[in-house]
Amino acid sequence: EVQLVESGGGLVKPGESLRLSCATSGLTFSNVWMSWVRQAPGKGLEWIGRIKTKIDGATIDYAAPVKGRFTISRDDSKSTVYVQMNSLRTEDTADYYCVTEIHYHYYMDVWGRGTTVTVSS
Amino acid sequence: QTVVTQEPSFSVSPGGTVTLTCGLNYGSVSSDYYPSWYQQTPGQAPRTLIYNTNRRSSGVPDRFSGSILGNKAALTITGAQADDECDYYCVLYMGRDIEVVFGGGTKLTVL
């Protein structure tokens, strides 16, 4: 069974940084694109970015609201994906989910349970 | 700016059929956008229902089906049940960078 477990969420002040991790199991991680999706309190889902596999160039794509502030990376030896979030803003407050992305059918497949990030002074 | 449109809310009677739609603020939705659908109950992670327009994800009952209706993607729930009452999101893949764009979600009430 594929499992994704996010960690690293917490309470930070505006302008501070945080790194989220997503540990995976039950899949051949190096073959899987990984995405991050967030959900602000009471709001809808928002894709923030993805990292492709090494064989696909390990290309990273970001959504406009986080480009230049967030950095997604992966460690295939640890089957883990990360998102480094810098210059955090109050509007980054959300639940953050990591998701496997099936690139040959273009959809998001298995979701983690999420980790909560609160940005507040 | 690309906006994926969904009905903010919808209601259906138990046992009834409902069709939720997913459009674009410009142009038509086609299978080229690989529409997919996700279900989310409050406080839970989303669950994948439909991908590639009309393929059901593993374990999803056949009460859920996807299609293209006119110029929109559509999710049809047949024989609605009480636990279908939750939020439904569609996703379209856009552009050269295959950006993932979520619709605003539809809150479905079963009553």
C-alpha cells in the first residue's frame, strides 16, 4: 500500500522559513512525479508545484503565488520529497498535502494526510 | 489568467442523479486538458475519483462517472448516498509546463 506522510508544519511569523517533508513508502519513488497541494482554511485546493523524476530531468514547476519563495526537492535514496518555504506570508497559512502525480495520465493519485502551516505574527 | 469554473454548490435527493461541471473562463474543456475529479470530506485529505476524463480510480464505485458534456467536463453521481455529501474538485492540466489548475470546488448536499 502506498503511503505518504507529511511533517514539518507549525506556527511561524511572517518572513520566516519552514521546510516540509513527505516520506513515502510502498512505491518506486524514483519513478514518480511528486506534487504539493495546499488548502487555506475554509478555501479550495491549490496546486503549488511539482518535481519530476530524474529520468524526466528532475524539472520543477511552480505555481505563480509561490515561485521564487518555495523550493521543491527530492531525495530518491530516502523516498522523500521536500518543500522549502521562505519569506512566508499570512496567506501561506494552509494545510499542505503531498501527492503522487501520474504523469502519463496527468492526474494526482495518492494523497498524504497533510501538515498544517500557520503564518501569524 | 486561467480560471476553472465549478458550481459553488449543488443539492441532490438521496437516490437521485446529479451532474457537476467543470469549465474554463475562456474556451471549451476537452479531453486534451485531462480533466480529473477529487472528493474531499471535511477535515480529510482529498480522494481521487476520476482521471483522464472518464477513468475511475481504483476502488471508486461505478456510481461515479466522468465525461465531456458540451464544452465542460462533467462528474455524474448516480444513486446519490448520504456520504456523497462533501466537496468535489476538478483539475485541468494547462499549458507547456502542464500546470495543474484546480476548480473552486462544488459543495454537494444530499437531502
